[in-house]
Amino acid sequence: MTILQAGGNMGFLLMMVGMFVVMYFFMIRPQQKKQKEQQKMVDALKAGDDVVTAGGLHGKVMSTDETTVTISAGGGAKLTFEKSAIAKKK
């Protein structure tokens, strides 16, 4: 192995580490932040909040418990969803 070959391997290793660092700051970290904000919003749901589910159903929160949310979808329909199915508040 010559010095040039060893330097080439070191350059490749540095490039791979650099790519991982860039990927972490531009892809992984923002996704983790978004998940934390979503979880915070879901945990703060209370009766009377207008919400939209991941499936696109619009409704008003009637009640919540640890894992589920009951939504009034109009016309007297009451539907129960997992909290993770709530996409956003209106």
C-alpha cells in the first residue's frame, strides 16, 4: 500500500462522514422536530377543538382519553379515532 492509496481511503472516509452529517442536519433532525411538535399538539387536544384527521375528516373533539379521541363529524355522528390519526387543528 502506498501513501497515495492510504490518503484516498482517508478521503473517502471523510466524505462519507461529511455526507452523514449533512443528511442528519437536513433530513433527520427536522423530521424529529416535526414529530415532537405533532405529539405536543395531540397531547394538548381538548373538548371543543376543531381538528382534521389524517384521512381528511373534519370534526370537533367531543372527548379524549389516553389513546383515543371521540369526534363529532356533524349529523349526530360520533367517531372514535386513535390520537395518532389527528393530523392538525383548524
